[in-house]
Amino acid sequence: MEQIHVTLPDGSVKDVPKGTTPADIARSISPRLADAALVARVAQPNDGEGELIDLRRPLEGDVKLQILTEKDPDALFVFRHSAAHLLAAAVMDLYPNVKLGIG
């Protein structure tokens, strides 16, 4: 199986099979980190900040990876945004005629 290089924030590099997820990598670092993880930030090796991705999204090539927990403002934004979608879905289930707005 093809290996990819995943560079962590401390500069260490993990060689993992292509298709490994950020959740898999978090688990390999620490069960505690895996439990606390909310989202991952990935960037190409020569890129800057990168993008936020789901922890279950397979990694397809060499990347820089950061696992974000509730201590990171970007992770809290994602958590709150997801919670808002769940709340909207629940309201629509309870009140089928409701019209949701943005804002």
C-alpha cells in the first residue's frame, strides 16, 4: 500500500498508508487526543494555513496535519456551526411548517 508523509505541528513526520484519517492519526498519538479531537486542519507541505476537514476524511497525499480540540477557536466555530444545523433539523422535525432564516 502506498505510504504518505504526515507532518505534525511539532515537526515530526508520520509515514502512514494512503487513506488514513486524521482520527486514526489522533488515536495513534494518544487516546486522550482522539477523544478530544473535533476537527483537523490540513495543508499541502508548502502551503500556509490549510483547510478544516472532518476527522473521518481520508488523507490522499503528503500533508501538514493539526488535530484541533475545543481549546482552538477554529474548532469551536465548527462545533457551534454543527450544533446550529442539528438544532435547525430538530426544529424542522417538531414543526414541519416552520421557515428557517439565516441571521
